[in-house]
Amino acid sequence: MAATNLASQVSSPASASKLITADEIVASGARTAWDALRRTVPNVQFRESRGQPARVSRRGRASLYLDDQVRVVLDDVRIWDIRTLDAIPASDILTIEVLTGLDATTYYGGTSTTGAIVIRTKRGTLR
């Protein structure tokens, strides 16, 4: 039994995840969900166009198809228009989880090879 517990605690090099809590988001001083992502999520580039959120991509080349767009999921729904994040107050966010490698593809499919950012809001957990 001890070997099973040890194996579950060891993370493989191909997968990594980071959980960002509401306390960390408050400490960052973010006002919107977009600000919270920019200030707390590592290894991701956040691009803006004319002051509006435009693209979330992984730093460095991760895809042969030159598509490094990171999948963004808000309360179990994929966000296609990143500008939506600018309308959500940071105070509504419960957690932000960053998934890479095998974790992202296991939970969100083969198109998530560049990673996934999963945002859980306080309202979304009240279902």
C-alpha cells in the first residue's frame, strides 16, 4: 500500500499542474479574470490588441502545427472568446488550475497538447 501512495505523489516529467488559490489572486491585486491570469499564471504569454485580451499561448514552440493556443475553460465550459475574461471580476474566482502535458490532454483531449487553464468561479460551484 505504501508503494501506491508514493507512486501517486510522484509527478511524471511529461505532466505538470499548478493550482492558484483565491488568496493568491487577491494578493496579486488583479481586478478582472484576465488580470488574474496575467499576474499569476507562469509559462504562458498573454497578448492584447488595443487594450483588449486577444490571445493566450504557451511560451516556446510546443506544436508542429504552430498553434500554441492554450485551452481556457471557465466552470467546465470552453472559452472561445478570450475577451470574456475581461468582464469577470477577479473576486469571483475561486481557483485557477494550469494543466500541461498529459494532464491537459487526459482531461481536455488531444487538442490541449499546449495546455489548459481551468478557472473555477464561486458562482459556478454553487450549482
